[in-house]
Amino acid sequence: MTDLDLRLVRYFTAVAEHRHFGRAADALHITQPSLSRQIRRLEQQLGARLLERTPQGSRLTEAGEVFLPRAKALLRSAAQAASLTRAAAEPSRITVGYTAGIIVTPAVRALCERFPDADVRTAHIGWGERMTALPELKVDALVTRLPFPVDGAQVTVLYGEPRALVLPVTHRLAGKESVTLDDIADEPLVRVADETWNAYWRIDPRPDGSPAPDGPLADALEDKFELVASGQALAITALPRAGGIRPDVTAIPLHGVEPAHVVLATRTEDRSRLVAAFRKVAQAVLKAPGS
């Protein structure tokens, strides 16, 4: 049985990331000769060569390619173990994450009133971070919208929000009080790289089995509304978030579709009393705007 030194594992992942011993040493704040010695120690422990030096820097060997994802998983697991242990020993700290257009203030205020000595923090989580915020320990609880993966997380639906169609103010449908999927049957809708998101928010396929017309790809929320404003595509979003996005787009209620759902996600194995308390107050006080 090999006892791995996590410090050496972290050094290896740094070199693998930078592909250069010198740059990795600078990032780790150690000397390059010392880093080289530590990597050799790790290779001796594993009985395999992990890195090869090249004129351009360094590259992973075949054994290194195999070890790298496992090394990263090992470091994540160790960090999570330390974090959960600290949380159990000092259950007076929690970070609540939230994504765009969601207000968690009532639940945070209620938690602070119940635990006045607790260190309760909030963190805005970007759309691209929401899948990793919990497993990478950036937050202890995350309030976000579906779709959200349930693997490794306890996911609770808090409330529903009506969905709306976002379109340019000059669009033929802009003056209507509401629209249906039939009204936009031939209208392209903005896409993102996440196919699960596309299926949920583009309602693809439609109830009759037909595909949603493809629009251009967007990398960020701002990009999505820029595409809408320029007339390249339409988008479906949660109605409360749609108001006041920008003056050249408008939002119209989309009837005949299920509401979007706002959920609370926490790590399944997290037994912190503050996380449990936040789940209770979130279910009690977080409601759809206007309800």
C-alpha cells in the first residue's frame, strides 16, 4: 500500500497545469530545484515516471495522463473532508450562494436572527460556476434555477416562476399581453453549450415532438440578451428576471408551459446545523416575487 503525500500530489498537478517546472515553481512559491526533487519523490512512491522535460517545458507521460484526473479527485476529496470536519467542529459558518435574478436576503436575515453569533456569508455564483460551486466548496448552500444535477446534492424545490419570452421591442409579438409556443413555432431561440439547459429552457422538443428552431450560441447571460436585442434570436427566461434587462428588449408571459423552478441545493453529506437551519428557513420564507 502506497501512502501518498498530498503536498507532492498538489505539486504534480501544478506542473501538469502549467506544463513548465519554472512557472509551476513560481505559482507554488518554491524553487525550481526543490520542485523537481518533490516530483521525483512522488514518482518514486508511485513507481512510475509522470513527467518528461521538453525544450518547451514539460509534458505528461502516459502514466501521468492516467494519474492526473485521479490526483485532482484526491485533492478535492481531501479539501472536502477538511471542510466538512471544520464545519462539524465549528458549525457557526456558512456561505450561501445564489445565481442571477434570485434574492436570498429574507432567508439570510432569518438565519442571522436565529444564530446571531454565526458567520453567515453570501456569494453570487456565475452561470458557469453553478455546477462546481458545491463540490469545490465555494458555497455550503446554493439557491439557483433548474436544471441542476442531483448527483452528490440534496435538491429541494422552493418555488416556481412564470416563464417569459424575451424579444426585441420592435418584434411583431412585442405588443401582445402573452404568447404561446405556437406563436414562436418558427422563431430561433438562443442556445448554450449545456444540452440539458437547452432542453429545459428552449422547451426542446416541443410537446408535439417537434424540435425548437436553433439560434446562435451564447456564452453568458449578457450575450444572450445582446443576440435578442439585435434580432438574431429570441429567448425564454424566468419572468421576474426579465423586467428591466435593457431598454431595447421586452418580456412577455409565455403561457401553456410549466413554470421555472428555483431550488436549494446542498451537499448530501453535509450535516452542519447551519445548513439544516438554512434549508428550513429558505423553504419557509423564500417565495416567488409578488406572491
